[in-house]
Amino acid sequence: MATGLPSQTQVIELLDAEFTRAGYEIEEVVVDTDAQLPRITVVADGDTPLDLDTAAALSRSASALLDALEFDDQYILEVSSPGVQRPLTTAKHFRRAHGRKVEVTLTDGSGLTGRVGAIEDDVLMLVVRAGRDFNRRKLPLSDISQAVVQVEFSPPGERELELTGRQAKDVGTDAGEMNRAGDNAGGSDEEEWRK
């Protein structure tokens, strides 16, 4: 029986194939041994949002795989999505945020708010308000210094969504997502005691 907890690298190597098979990518693993109850947090993302049922299934799979390592310490296992706190930094992040409202800071220091449309050849199509209507604005990713998804409590209008290439049925509000997944706006968590 091994002592302590597995390392971040061990967790990634052990769980990567299982998460990939389910259509998700492990974005981050945190092994917190300093907490009163040690915690292993696995943050996963995919083209399909991580819902509560999928997080629970992945947590059960991860738990079985980690238990096979026979570490003697107790820990809490948490599988979650990045949620709205994560900055969008890659084309993949923007693709996965398609239809979401974002606050963007450009490299020239200016800022704007808009809804993520398609991304092609590292150019983001951002739907921005223009008076009472909306326009599409092309932004090379290299011109974006920071972008963060904004929490929304009401659904976007049909015209705005239409310009992003999405339909209202494709995009939920963060309030609805919070009601389904607890208080982690836009994310899903599954916690489980181990050992």
C-alpha cells in the first residue's frame, strides 16, 4: 500500500484515457494535501458541457481507478467543469463558449462585451450590441488580452443568438445551470469521500 496521495502527474496519467473516452479533456488536477480533509480536484472540459450526471459518472470511474492505486490516505475526490471563473485563452475555450456572453479586453486596453460566435483560423466572431440591434465583429485571438464568460440570469434574444449561429434551445442561462448543478455557475461538481 502506497503512502500519501497520488501526484498530479499520476492522477492525469491514470484518468486521462477514461475522461477522453467520455469526450472530456482533463484541464487541471489539484492534489491538496494541506487541507484538513485532503482533496483531489479534477477539472474537465469538452465540446459538450459537463452536466451533473456526467460529472457523477466520471467521479465514480475516477474513484475506482484511484482506489486501485491503494494509497492509504483518505481524501475527497471532486470532478468539475471550469465554470465561469476560467479565462478564455485558446481557440478551444472560445469554441466551447459558443453562444455565451463574454467580457473582452483587447491588447490596446479597450474593452467590449459580446456573445461568442464562431471561431475560424484563430479569428473570433463576436456579436456586439449596435444601438438596438447587434453586429458581428471579427477579432483575431492575438488582439484579445483577456476574455471571461459573464454570468447571465435571463436568456439572450433570438436575434443575438441567431448571429452567433446558435438557437435559444442550445444555450441555457447560468441561473438555470445553477439550479441544476448547485452554486457553481456554469459548472458541475461531484464530490465523494474516498477510503
